[in-house]
Amino acid sequence: MEELLRFMATYEMGVYIIFGVIILINLKKLLDGWTGLRKANFGLEREVAQKKLRSAITIIALFLIFGISNFILVSVASIRYPGIANIATPTIDLVSTPIPSGANSEGVKATPETLQQTQTAIALTGCIPGQLEWIDPKDGAEVSGSVELKGTVNVPNLGFYKYEYRFQSVETWTPISAGNRPIVEELFAGRWNTGQLQPGNYSLRLVVSDNQNNLLKPCEIEVKVLPQ
């Protein structure tokens, strides 16, 4: 259901344009039918003109209803699934991403090589130290049972965030939980229950949107779920 609503929200404007074109075409048919009805001198001509009128009115009414229904569904979906109207290919502006340029956490002066490594890590994983990152588990960790998830979501103009997982051979992401307040090295609201999952390698990701519905690149790590 969420995928259908996401599709409707993503292509909402295109749907309205198509509906609008269909309605305009049938408005012309409606006018032609009305003109033909006024000029009709014989019963057969009037019957044909009336059929055009009825057909045009029916199609216009149907697509108006479709348009209103689509608007209502997308509006409800934006409340039920925050950020559902966003494009599914998020990007991040590395130029605007703050990169430590003075000293690192241990007071050692950063070098061009370390800055390049940081930029590369952000580009590959989407994780930004101090703004968007997983604290626990770490990338490459082994987990089992009910797993506490801890991280940092502290980006400017935060709108909402969600965290989800997928088995590495599967394309579909499964949501765990979501939130809309900044956190810094804190536990997320929902635990990840791996007890019923197939053992193997999984991806965990944080998906963040700002208050203008712009998605950042997700912060993604890999973990291994062990059998219980």
C-alpha cells in the first residue's frame, strides 16, 4: 500500500496534467455537442448531439472525481507516511556539508589526505559525523536477538527521519520506526528484532528529510545477523 501511495505522490503533478488534458478535450466535445444540439433540425441530429453531451459530461465528472480522490489520498498519505512524496533518489551536496578543517577529535591537525578520506566516506555511505550516523551497531558488526539501535540525527532544518533494513539479496526496505526530533548519540525509539530474520548480511539505513521535503543521501551500514 505504501508503494502505491508513494507512486501516486511522486507522479501527482503528471496525473493532474493528464486529467486536465482529458477534461479540456471533453469540454470541447461538450461545446461541440451543445452547438450541434442548438442547430439540429432533425430528430436523429438531436439524438447524436445529446449522446455527445452525455458522454462528455460523464467523462468530465469522472476525471474530476479521480483528481479530487488522488488529492485526498496523497494528502492523507503525507500524514500517515511522512515524506512519502519525496523523490526516491536522494542526493547530498558535498560542498555544503561541513567537514572538520581544524583538528580531529583527538586534537591532531587534519591533513588534506584525511579530509579526502572523510569526503569519500560521506559520498559512499551518506553518513556525516556529528550530523547523520549510526553509533550502535557499527558498520560490520554482528548482531542477534532484539537489537538496540543508537545514532545521531542532527541536521539543519530537520523534518523527519526513519530507519529501515533489508536483506542484501532483497531490494525492498522494511521500516523499523521513525521520528522527527534531533537526537545525538541516543537510542532510537524502536528496537530491531532479528529473532525471526534469516541469518546473513543485512543493510541498515537512516533516511532523513528536511522541513522542505528534501531528502539527504541515506546513511547506510552493513551488519551480520547471527542465528540464535
